[in-house]
Amino acid sequence: MTARPRSRAWPPQGLVYGVDPSRFQDSDDDGIGDLPGITGRLDHIAALGADWLWLLPIYPSLRRDNGYDVDDHEGIDARFGTLEDFAKLVEGCHARGIRVMLDLVLHHTSERHPWFQAARRDRHSRTGAYYIWADEPLDAPGDGPVFPGEEDSVWAFDDEAGAWYHHQFYGFQPDLNRANDDVFDELVRVATVWLRRGVDGFRLDAAMPAMRSKPTEGTGADPARFYDRLRERLSEVRSDVALVAEADVGADELAVLADHRRVDAVLDFSLNNAMFLALAREQAAPLHGALDELDRAVAASARLNFVRNVDELDLDQLTDSERQEVFAVFGGGPDAFLYGRGLRRGWAPMMGDERRFRMTLSLLFALPGAPLLMYGQELGIGDDLSVDGRDACRPVMQWSAARTGGFTRAPDAPLILPAQHSGPYDFRRVNARAQAADPGSPLALTRSLAQLRRRIGLATLPMKRHPLPNSPSVLALSADGYLTVHNLGSTPAEVFEAYGAEPVLAERWNGHRLGPYGFAWLRRS
């Protein structure tokens, strides 16, 4: 076991590693990943340089929305294990210096949740007020489904209540009335339960959709006040609790969350959108523009960066014409599009060229903020567009060349995606065991980048950007005597500013020129 002391809660010196428990490792041969499976793979996670393990929802659920359709906020899905299994996982993480982050689903429940079952019996009761009801569907400005094409309306009729309830996500996920003080107290109570079980922090799912208290209101609760109160209450339970908000909004709205440490970090969709536009154009300018806005609004230490999360690549913050630019380069065909705004492709397949995948992996670790990797991205696992919806980019983890990639020994594994069994991302070609023995693998590169980032102390250093007019495809960043340069383009680029700098980690770099998709981490004398 690789042991190290836990670093400060936030920002992480290494990386945040996200795991879908159902798709990581099956320990009991039922074809579904589970908590003991994760515990048995903690050495892999520690060797990556992870400071945080983010667990996607482990709650009881029918998993119609990958577990975000929560049936019980305090329980564990029996398919994943028991509270004792969870305690062993937390203990194993802490022994390796890894903190545990749990998804806290604040925005909605499933319609099977005890709160909603009580509410539908009497929507005028105390529990009835946990949700948003109307006698008739009512339209409000900007009120539309989060998943266009999946739902026609944000209102669904409940026969037992004899009324309509509001849902921004799927119809089986009624929205909580977060403007209601009783709902707030319930959410605090739920979070407290998990903190006392050893959790160190929370990813706040869907942190910024409108918080309604009445059907016709655009916003029924002030996000600043909501998160100020949440921080205050949870800090009474655990002074170093970390809160990370999922908020697909622009820099100014992110500032509302990050200001006064309401949350420790925000998942940075705005930089992610700019990154793909920059890659499509082979120009660093979109990244410079996004970083300009972010630097004015949110401290670098309060950003959690990603190239791909486990959902579709959501390009909602780009204009229609900008999205089309990205689609033209990375779409790969009409079956890759989703919700009219995104791509349901995996990171490595979308990059196409392995050199571009490795460059973006390095870029993620070099950007201001903390890096987030989802399970399998350190290997460059694939996708499967024959699978419906978002699940296309959610294959299971590939551990070895054994049958089903070492994920399970079950003869029937319902969550195995066919993408593992053919093509360049076949589990016999792309797996952790093989890559661990290959110094040129994506896994080896990930480990090197995390070690380098930790050694430099990049998480807490001020960073400068260096626009290079003569090499517009290059993003150059410096901090405390180190310079990173990344060529977003498919043609070579000169970087005269780096003359004399010593390469610490580099690919396609000759001392003054970056080759196509080349990158270098340099130490200045």
C-alpha cells in the first residue's frame, strides 16, 4: 500500500479521481461494480496521485439517471454493498492520504423517495411543501427541460396528488423546493449523516438551476444565501469540509458561488467549452479569453478543470456557430450529437490522434486550477455510440486482457459496453495491467504529470499566461520558474521564449519548436 499523509482539504496538490461505482470493479461476480471493488483498487488510485476520490451516487435508486434519481439520500444501493463496506472504503482511502467526496443531490429526488411519497398524499402538508406543485402547468421565462428532446415539459401530472409537479430533469425526478427552510434542514441533516460516516466533502450536483418556491417564480431562493447557510451549517459539523459545485454557467455566476468561500471550487464548464473551441480552431485564443474572464471572477484554486466528465460534452456556453465548429472537428457523425448542444463521445476517441490525446492530458494538469480525471481516462478508454444517450461514453473500467477486461467474472454483465470488445480501444489493447508495464503509456504519463504537478506545488502558485503572436496555436503558462507550452495545432510551432529552458517532461519538443500536438514542461534557469 502506498501511504502518504493527507494534504490540505482544498486545493488538491494532485488530482481528483471520479468513479462510477457500478462500472469500476465487480467484487461479487454479479456483473455490477461495487464498493468492495473500489476498495480493492485503491492502490491504483493512489498511484495516480489522487488526493480526492469522488464517488458518483451510491444511493438506492433504479438508476434511470445513473443514480441521480435518488430513492433514499441516507442509504446505500444494496448492489453496491453495505454501510460496513462503505466504512472500509473510507478507511482505505484515508490510510492512503485520499479524501472522499460524495455526490450530494440537492436539486431533486426520485418519485419513489419517501419525501415525495408523503408529499403526493397531501401536497398542502409540511412535506408536500418540499416540492413545487401547480393546479395547471405554468410557463415561466427561461423555464425549460435540462434535456431537450427527452422531456417535452417541466411539468408532470401526479394522479395521487391530483396536481402537477415541477421537474427540470426527467419526469421521474421531481424538483425539491430549495427555497423551503424545511428542505434546507433536511439536506443539511443528510449531509451531516455522511460527514459522520467519514466523508470529507461533497460535489453539489446541479448547483445552479433556478431554485423555485412558487410555480411562476424564476428564482425562489438566493443562491448566495443558500450556499452561505450551507457552508455555515456543515462547517459546524466538519470545519474542513470541502464543497465543489457543479454549475454550467459563465464566470460571473461562478463568482457568486466561489465568493466568500461559499464553495471551495466550481466544476469549470466555461473553460472546458473554450478548450474544445481552441482545439477545433487550433488556436489558443479561446482559452486566453476564457482565462481572462475566469481570472477576474474566480481564484484559480477554486476551479476544478476537466476535459471530459461522464456526461455528454456539453457545449451550451458556446454560440451556435462555435458549436458547429467543434461538431465539425470532433463530432464523427450525427449519432454522436445529444440534446442539440453536445457530443456523447469519449475523450480519447474524440481526439482521434493519440498525440492530441496525450497533449490534452498534459494540458489538463498544466491549467490554473485542479485537474479532474474520471475512471479510465488515465488509460484512454473508448466509447460506444450504439448505446443510447449518455451511456455511450460510460464504458466500464478496463483492468486487464482477461474476459470483460477484468471488470467482472460474471457470465452476464449488463453494464458492459460492446466498445470494449473491438476496435482500437478493445480491452485487450487498452487496459491498466498492460499500461502499468509500459513507460510510454497514457497511464505512465498521467502518473508523471501528477508527480510533477505535486513537486512544483502548482496548486497554490500564481500563474502567468504568455500569448505568443508568432505561434497562435501554443498556450504558454508559467509559475515559479517553470514554463509549460502546449501546441494545440497539427503543424509545428516555434516557441522562442523557451530558449535555454531545461525540459522536465516533453513530447515533440526540440528546444525551440513544438511538433504537432507537442508539449513541454520546462524549468527556467
